[in-house]
Amino acid sequence: MKGDRAGPRSRRGLLRDAALLALGAGIGTAGVGELADLTGRRLVLRGGAAAATSAGPHGVRGRGELVMTWEVKTELPLVALTFDDGPRPQWTTRVLDVLDEFAVPATFFVVGRRLRKYASVIDGRLDRHEIGNHTWNHLDLARRNDVQSRDDLARAHEAIVDIVGVPPVLFRPPYGHIGGAAAQAAAELGYQVILWSRKMCEARYTTREQVAAVLRQTTPGAIWLAHDTGAKDRLVSIRGLPAMITGLRERGFEFVTVSHLMAKAELAV
């Protein structure tokens, strides 16, 4: 084994701290507002421009707060698989084939321009799955201004509505970076920001090692990050999906989309 990455608590802390640093760099100009709640799993911002009640650029009215989630706090044996950066031919279809075979729902954070180009890849195959916004061009939004950030989210939002037919409610910023401008744009569109508590480490692991890591590190409420396109080493996770699914089910875990994970956890409280 090539060694584990940071444990669950330190990983959440790193993600949280990185998000706060990125937000801090832009809060003053974007007017995101006050920090209302911060835990190892969820960050809530209320007030300021994030609380504006006017409709966003697509007629979507914000909730008056921006919620950023890393992991869902629950004792239920639930886990969410998420896939970023697609869709792409071969890659995405391969993932969908495995998920169909095992009747596993997942959440796909799609890149808008790829969705426009490869819409046929997902056509008729999303019945059990969920689609989230991963921006139009997969650029680092922490380095873009409010107009650029809003445009990147808005174009992807339009593509998802046009092609999938359902307005997305979840947004994952590329690289997990979100500055004040992007936070403001997400609030205007009424998004919840979804990061992750676990990440596939394909460059470090063989397929067998990656499967073992997933089985060992999954805890109730975990949100796993994988990819359905990218460098070839990411195929490590795709090859291991059947064993991951089988192994987690043998341990009593149920697979759900991110939205269902959050909803079921709230009902269980």
C-alpha cells in the first residue's frame, strides 16, 4: 500500500480552511455576508448580498443563504458517489454502464460545454441519477470576477436545463475553489455548494489499492469524489467501481444521490 491520505477529520478541516481562505479573499467585494454556522461538515453564510431576494440571471430566486457541504452528518449507512468533469464518450458511458448494472444512483457534476458537445452520451440514461453544475469551462472561479463567475455558472445552468430538462440545484466549483464572486453567483442561482469528504486518489493507488481504500474509509454520510474523464490514471477508479459497490453493500451501505443523502439525513434527525 502506498500510504493513506489525510484522515477524514483532517481532510474536512483542510477543505473547510481552504474554502474560508478563498471566500475571505472575495467576500469584501462580493458581499457574501456573515459566517452564520461552521462545522466540519457544513458552512452556512447568511446576510449581505447572498441574502438578496431578487431573482438571479435565470429567474431563479436565491434562498437568502449559501450552504456549503462536505459531508452529511448521519448515522444512517448512506454514501454518495459523485463524478466530475464529464460527460465524455467512453468514460461516462463506462461509468453509467456499471451504475446501471448494479442499480446505483450517483451525482454527476457536469461541465457545460462538454454537456453541449456530448449530450448524446447521457441521453436517456439519467433516470436514477442527479446532475449538478460544474461550470461552463472548468476554470478556477477563485481567480475570476463576479461577471465572469456568474457567466460561467449561468451558461452551464442553461445547458443543463436545455439538455437534461431539470434545473440543477447543486454546484461544485472546479478544484474545490470558490471565491466571493463565485459564492455570490451561486447564491443568486439558489445553489447549494457541494464539496467532498473523500476523494479517489488514482495517481497514488492501483485499482486494488483504491478499492481497499474506499472500503476502509467510507463512513455514514460520506461524499466520494471521482471523475468520468481526465488523465488515464483516473481509470483506476472506474475499473474498481464494481468491487467498491459490492464491498460497500456487503458492509450494509446504501448508495444515494447527494440530494437524497441530505434529505434522508434530515428526516432521520
